[in-house]
Amino acid sequence: MGFTETSNVLIIGGGVIGLAIARELHKKGVKHITLLEKGAVGQESSWAAAGMLGPQAEADEGGVFFDMTVASRDLYPAFAAELLEETGVDIELDRVGTLYLAFTDDDVTEVHERFKWQRKAGLPVEHLSAADARKAEPFISPDVRGALLFPDDWQVENRRLLAALKRYAEINGIEVHENTHVERLIVEEGSIVGAETETGTFHAAKTVLATGAWTSLIKLGIADLPVKVEPVRGQIVAFQTAKRLFQRVIYSRRGYLVPRADGRILAGSTSEKVEFDKSITESAAARLSEIALEIAPSISSLPVADQWAGLRPYAADGLPILGEIAGIDALFIATAHYRNGILLAPLTARIAADRLVGGTDSKYLTEFGADRFSLRRAGTGI
Ligand SMILES: Cc1cc2nc3c(=O)[nH]c(=O)nc-3n(C[C@H](O)[C@H](O)[C@H](O)COP(=O)(O)OP(=O)(O)OC[C@H]3O[C@@H](n4cnc5c(N)ncnc54)[C@H](O)[C@@H]3O)c2cc1C
């Protein structure tokens, strides 16, 4: 099927991925973009996230996924500057860096190994003594035994990012329909021609599925969508301080603290397979407080100001699903970003828009294609 700038694109899902793809398509000159969202835009996983842009802090090896996280992080300075100019919204990209602390023998070994491979790969990382770590962040625990400093692992205020992307859509005539739940994709002769919702049908030349943890609930005609994504709940607690106690994102092997510009300190997070239950729990609050106290005992005197949960979209191998399904035309899937959807949004948007408008290929489409699970099964006979 031919695709021109006057063709229309339907995007299903108004999280960071759907919204970023809408913006990128508009920047490429696509004139008619419609986005359907079952609730309110930007209120699900993308809202619940901690906003860390940290490809290096938790990485034990290189590879295509690691390359993708680094490449997407590197788009952030321009992404933030452009969004500020386009929308007037500052997404608070904070480039002070990330500290990864070691407390136990196992932590010390891990920190040592991570430093070794990343240095060898030429990545920016420094090994700090306990004293230097405490000089960098005076409020961390005296029990710290050493740390890694990742100067290029940053953070962003993800809720402001969502506000900026939503504003971009409003200013630029991207048609957003909230409270519009897509039940099925309409298939005609092997091609997706639109979507059916409770309130009516939307037709489009191309359709993008950016429906996060809910992707597998959508029908492909009368069949199930051959893409398996499941929700993994993550909870965060937030402490409130009058002024900022920490400069950097601070990790241990058990969790992390993210200091926000407004004095909040986020402590995360849990990974729970509880279907589509977004409840917050007391046991998670207790566990996250423990993680926070290990990193910085002074936090014990701070009030817990907030607690929330979100559903991360998870595929069986923990990697994103990007691209088409074999035998189904005019559909692009962008989901399963699991723990890294905020980080991966700018690059995902580019890959999707390049593919939809210009048919451009990418090593990431090859690696993270929607068909990889069925192909692997076919290849191994499982
Ligand atoms: C606690 C926690 C901490 C995290 N921390 C980080 C972090 O520090 N850094 C990072 O990069 N990532 C982080 N993540 C992961 C990140 O939040 C996700 O990977 C990302 O938000 C996924 O974006 P999305 O747009 O695919 O999903 P979502 O934001 O969930 O958006 C999907 C949208 O699709 C809509 N939708 C679904 N089905 C339908 C339908 N049938 N019809 C219409 N609309 C539909 C939903 O309502 C939703 O708004 C974290 C996640 C959690 C939960």
C-alpha cells in the first residue's frame, strides 16, 4: 500500500510511546494523525515511572539492547530542548549523573565487574572510594564500601514529559480521543484498515499499537493478537524534603532513590506479577522504605508523602516489541518497553516514524520484531 503525507495514521495508546510517535510522525509531515486512549492520556505506566535514563547503571553486558538504550539516552538533550521550544514545557532533564553504591561483599564484586566491562568498552564510568562517594553525596549511609559514578546516566521528570507531548499534540492538530477503548483491529484482506471502539469505528491507512501492558487484550479481527505482553506491577513511595538532599540518582543492588527538583525523593521499586491490579500495598511501602534506609538512614525522619503503582509492559524475554507482524499489512507495534519506556521513547518514536513514512529498516526492528517468539519456536521445534 502506498503511503503519502495526506494518508492518515491511527495511534492506539496515549502513553509516552504513543505520544512520542505521534509527535515524530507530525514532524515528518504526516497531516492526519488520530490517537485513541481508553482513559486519559499519560496516566498509566509512563506516569508511574521514576524517569531514570540509566542505560549503564544496571547493565552487565553490551549488545543490541544496550546500544538502543544508549542511543535513545543520547537523543534526550535535543529532545528536551526541542520540546521546550515547541511547547514551553521544561521536562527537567537532569544531567548530574547516577551513583551506584556497594554495601555487601556481593555488591562489591558486582561493582568491580561492571566497572571492568564498561571501562573496557570505553564507556564513561568512575570507581569511587567510600570517602569520595560520601563527598559526592554527603547524606548517603556511612556503611557504603565504594561506588560507581555514571556521569551520563540521567533522569527526566516523566510527568512533565507527558505534559509536553500532550501539549505538542494539542498545538499541532493531532486529534486525541480520550475515553475511547479499542476492542479490535479491523482486518480486510490481510491489511489493518482501522479499529473498532465502544463508541465507533476509526479508519486509517496505517495503525500503530502503543498500548503498553494491555496490548494482548486487543483482538485482531476475531482472532487473538499474536503478541504476548503481560503487566508487571511496579510500586514507588515518595518522601518529601524541604530542599534537595541528593544531587544524583542513587542505586543499590536492591533499589534506587531519585531526587526530584521539587524536594521529593522517589524510592523504587517492586516487580510483581498480579495481572491488571494497580493497588498499592503496605508490604511494598515497608520494603521500599527499607531499601531507602539502607542507602540513606537519614530518610527515616522524613514523611512518606505519596505511594503509587503502574503496570510495566513485559514480553517473555524482557525486550521491546517493535515492528510489523508477518502477513498483516499496515500495522506497526511499539510495546513491551518494560523497565525502560521513558528512556527508549525518543528512539522508538524515530524508528516507528521512519518505518511508517519511509519504509526505513533498522537493526532494532530486526532484533526486536514482533514475530521473534513464533520464529524462535519454529526454529527450535518448541
Ligand atoms: C514503578 C515504575 C518505575 C519505572 N521507572 C522507569 C524509569 O525510571 N525509566 C524508564 O525508562 N522506564 C521506567 N518505567 C517503565 C516505563 O514506565 C514504561 O516502560 C513505559 O511507560 C511504557 O510506555 P507505554 O506508552 O508503552 O505504556 P503506558 O504508559 O502504560 O501507555 C499505554 C497506554 O495505552 C492505553 N491503552 C491500552 N489499551 C488500550 C485500548 N485497548 N484502547 C485505547 N487505549 C489503550 C493505556 O490506557 C495507556 O494510557 C517504570 C515503570 C514503573 C511502573
